[in-house]
Amino acid sequence: MGRAGRFMPLTGLVLVAVLAVAFGPWMVERFAYAAEKGSNTAVREELGKLSQRDQLSELFRAVAKVAKPAVVEVYVKKRVRMPRMFDMDDFFRRFFEDRVPQAPGEPAPPRTTPRRERYYVQPNLGSGVIVDAENGYVLTNHHVVGGADEVEVVMADGKKYEAEWVRSDWQTDLAVVKIKSGRLAALPLGDSDKMEVGDWVLAIGAPRGLEQTVTAGIISAKGRKAGAQPYENFLQTDAAINRGNSGGPLVNMRGEIIGINSRIISASGGNEGLGFAIPSNMAKKVMRQLVDKGTVVRGYLGVEFQEVEDEELAKSFNLPGTKGVLVTEVREDSPAAKAGVQQDDFIVAVDGKPVANGDELRERIADIAPGKEARITLYRKGEQKTVAVTVGKQPEDMLAGLEPEPEKERPKRYGLEVATLTRELADRYGYDKKTAGVLITDVEPDSDAAEKGLQPGMVIDQVNGKAVSSTDEFTAALAAVKKDAAVRVRVVRLVQPGSNEYRRYVMISPK
């Protein structure tokens, strides 16, 4: 072998080394890419197999398909009085009226020129759900439709219906809107008590005006309180709920309504996974009364109470434990007082069902029809007793001051604004304590009511022959009147505070 032959293997090795240095990284990358591509392909093939077993997505799709046709948008318009700024015409009118000659001691003549009021229309948007297709009943929130002058319901297919009447209950933040019945889709109300923490749910509504939005989550907790209404027993969910979802349904995996979305807890105003829905079982009871009676009638015991927060306090009263309600005051002439319930009694059950805290006692008594007897189990000085109480009707003014907005019927078709005639208002205006009705607090100047002489300070105690003693009853009575029909009201007035009351009938037409 010659010298050239001996150097060939060495030359080949050097060439391979040079090529490895020059093209090694590229070759490694290509080999790695090929391996990775093969791995991704394998993973995608596995995902394809797994997706065929994806029952959860299939279930969500089915529930959404069933529920969405019954979910509606609720458009609301409220007439809001603008703040009164300085009015030159009003100034000169008052200036000259205050200087009309009059005899000594004679009261100044009433001002005949109506004051000028200005209003603007405040729009609002929420959600709702049809629960009775035959009668056209839509469930939503009180805070969506309460005090509204116009309510329009928009179906999933875009059809629009004007509300025939609206009845709401601020104490639970629930409302029923009646629309024209027909070919509507409805969802059944399920049993919220059967829901457990961890159960899947869908929230459906129009958050931020984005109609037919579906979000998924679970039941995060039960029995939550937010402190906004007297009666709260919320289902908590992490399904995304934002502004505009209010009044929409929270649906279980059987396509049943188990809650009406009501509020969120959020520092930013957007979803933080803390949504609250009114349980369907509470909605059933409230809706039944709103439809049948126009208002919600609740039972009344007549006690002030507190919860026993620690064992030390329980031992000081010789109590068996901390679960129950300690009576701190019994109201005079209340059902509890008449039955012999005493201060420092410790209530542990109503009709045999345990009561763990004040919320449970309040809800249990509220669900009992006035006039019905309830058996209260309590401890008195360490001894267990059972007391029979004839439950009363919750007074109209019992929760005065707790409602987020004043309990008033805002100016609507008839141009009237009223408030329940409480004892305090009756005393202030000089009416007899036995007088019941609604006090007129404002009359729109351009209304037929103003033309017929209705004025603030007068009381309405009848609407079309039906007695009314609260704003809820007044609202329900007006809601029963056809849209363009006049209504007959009986007006109670005083010549001066403390004088005899005079009653007269007036027909007033809508605006």
C-alpha cells in the first residue's frame, strides 16, 4: 500500500470531524424535531381517543341547548327626577304668591301654579327566565325591575314582549314579570335543597349585554349571606357571573333551575368567582304568592333575638349548647307575648324542626301563614318547654329603613308617588291611627291625578273598590288594571291635621 493509501482513512476521519463541527447542531436539531413531531402526533392521536369519551362537554352542550330558549333579556326604563336647580320662574312665582293680601290670622292661600319637575329616563338591563310558558311568567330580580316605568322582555329568538304586569319582593330580591303567553319555552324549577357542594352548574344570561352567554362552574357553598336583604340563603358558585346576569338562571345538569342569579362580590365589579343565586325553593314560595296575591305575606312572631356565639355565654344562661336563638326582647301585644314567650328564652326548634341561628328562625316563621299555630321549643332557666304561638302577619313597617331604596311606588302610568301609611306618617300628617292606605308623596304636574285635585299628603285607601294598605298592595291593584284604562281611587283628606277625615272617589286616567 502506498503513502496515499495509508492517509485515506485519516483524511476521512478528519473530514467527518469537520462536518460534525460544522453541521452537528443542525443535524441534532433535525433529529430532535423529528422525535418531537412524532411525540406530538402520538399525543394528538391520544387526545382524539380521549375526546371521544368527553361526556362532560357533551353534557354541557345538551343542558345549554335545553335551557337557552327559556332565558330572556329584561330591558327596563325608569323615570328619575332630576335634582332641582335654581329656577327663576319658580322664584318669582313664590315671591309674589307669598305676598298675596290676606286677613290677619288667615292661612295663606294654596299655591295654584304647579311646580315644574324634570325627569330623565334611566335604562337598565338584566336577565330572566321563563318558568311558566302557559301563563307567561318570567322570574327575575327585584333590583332589575323594581320601580320601573317600562319593562320589555326579549326572547332568545329576538321577539319582544311588553310586560303586562310586574310584581316584586325586595326582601328576597325576586320578581315576577307577566308577558303574553303563547309559544314560549320554559324551564322547570328544581329542588335546590338537593344540590351539594361540588355539583356542576351553568349560569346563563346577558352579562354586559352579551345575550345568551353560558358559563360553567360548581356549587361552591350553600347558605351564604350577603347582608343586602332580610331573607338570604344563597347558593354560592364560581360560574362566571357579571353585571347583566342578574335575574338569569343557575341550572343543574338535569336542565332544571336551581337558582336565580342575584349578585356578586367583587372589588373590580367583574367576576372573581364569587357569585350568589337565590335558591329555587325560595323562589317557588315567593313566586306563588306574587302571582296569587300580588304581594308576599309573611308570618310574624314579635321577638328581638341574638345568637349565642360561644360556650361561655351558653353556660351563663344554663343552655344545652350554642345552636339556637336567645330572645332579648318580646314586643308588646305581639303573638309571642300573647303566647307567653319571655325574654331570655332560648328557641331551639319550630314545629319540631331545629333552629340553629336567627336566619333560620326568621325564615321558618315567615313561611308560616298568619293565623296558623306554631309550636316553639325553647329552654327557660335550663328547662325545656314547648309553647303554642298563633303566628301573626308581618307588619308593613317592621323592616322600615332596611330597604336599599325607599319603599315607594314611583311615578308610573297615573303620575303618583306613594308610601305606605305607617303609624309614624299617620301621626306626622294628623291621620287617625286606624286609617290604612298609602300616602301620596308626590303628584306629577302634567298628570290627570293633578288635574283631579290629588295632592301630596292625601291618602288612597281603595283602588277599584279593593282596600289597599301598603305600596305592594297599591302596586298590585294598579298592575291588574288594563294598560289604557282609568282607575277609581278613594281619597282620604284632612282640612287640617287632626280634623275629621273626608273621603271621596276619583277616576284618574293614565298618562
